Amino acid sequence: MNNLFDFDKKFGIVIGTDEAGRGPAAGGVFASCVYFAEINSRLKKSLEKLNDSKKLSKSAREDLYEIIFNHSINSTVCVEVEEIEKINILNSSLKAMKIACENVIKQAHLSDFLTIIDGNRLIKNYDYPQKFIIKGDGKSASIAAASILAKVSRDRYMEELNKQFPQYGWAHNAGYLTKEHLDAIDKYGLCKYHRPSFLKKHFEKQLTLF
């Protein structure tokens, strides 16, 4: 955890951003941005388990979510399925990052800072200094924190959608194309929260069986 904060410190003032939900075939894509305005020993102790959200248990993510949310300036944004289908998933995730970062910049009144982004892409049409960090969610405290906010927010959102469409199992597959999810799609068809462009190969494969 100390290494994560030390990584950020070498850039001066940073805000970190990450996304959740690029891969699933249902639901929107989320992005969060985090700025730790005050970093002290108490905060570091409370975040001693901080890491890439994918390497943490659900309960650990939930615990860290509350700490990060309450001890940082942050923003989480969702770009929904309709827009994903119009501008594609990459542009949608970058748009969510852009809006989340701009929200934090306004809230924190930042002027001299660097935006660090998980992955290998820069944010489009963004008017502030930025740098992408490959596998940044395992290197940077602010990116790791953003990954947790985005992941937990999206999981909660998919659990709510699951109440409307329980047949797809979204409460535990989060919209990813598990066998259970694909079988349900074949049985019940698509609903308004599916991303049709993500299912072209599946339907093409189904057609070849007849």
C-alpha cells in the first residue's frame, strides 16, 4: 500500500481514474476518479488492503469503498447501453472517465496536477495534463481507489438490474457472458440492458448450427 502512495507522490498532485464494465454484454460502463486531498498515516492504515479491485474479495472491496468514498474527493459516472451501442465501448469508457475527472477537478478546485489513467489510452478531448499507466490499478493508490469505486458501483447497479431481469443471473455474473448468461439469452432473448454489438458472434454461431 505504501508503494501505491509513493508511486503517486513522484508525480506531485494526481487524480487517478479507472473503469469497470468494458467486457460484459449487459449494463453500462462505469468510471471513477479519485483525488486524495489529505494523505496521512491514519488514512494509509485504513487503506492497508488497497489494491487492484480484481485482486480483492467482494467484502474487502465493499469495506474499502466506504473509506475511499468518505476520505477522498471522487466521482463515479455511468455511460449506459444506448450510448455504448452508438459510440462503442472504448469511447464510452473514455467518456465516463473524462466526465468523472472533470467533476473531481471542479470539486477540488485543482490547477496544477496530473491525471493518471489505468490502461494504454489517453482521454479524448481532455484539456488537462494526463498520462496513462499500464496496469496502473496495481501501481497507483489513486487508480486502485478509482478501480474499487467503479467496480463496487457497477456491481451494485447490476444487482439492481437483476431485480428486473433475474433470469440472466446478473447479480453474480455482472453481465459477463458466462454459460448461464448465454443459455438464458438463448431461452429468453435480449432485454433493453443488453449490448447487441457484443453478441453478434454468439448469434452468428447459433445460426451455423441450423
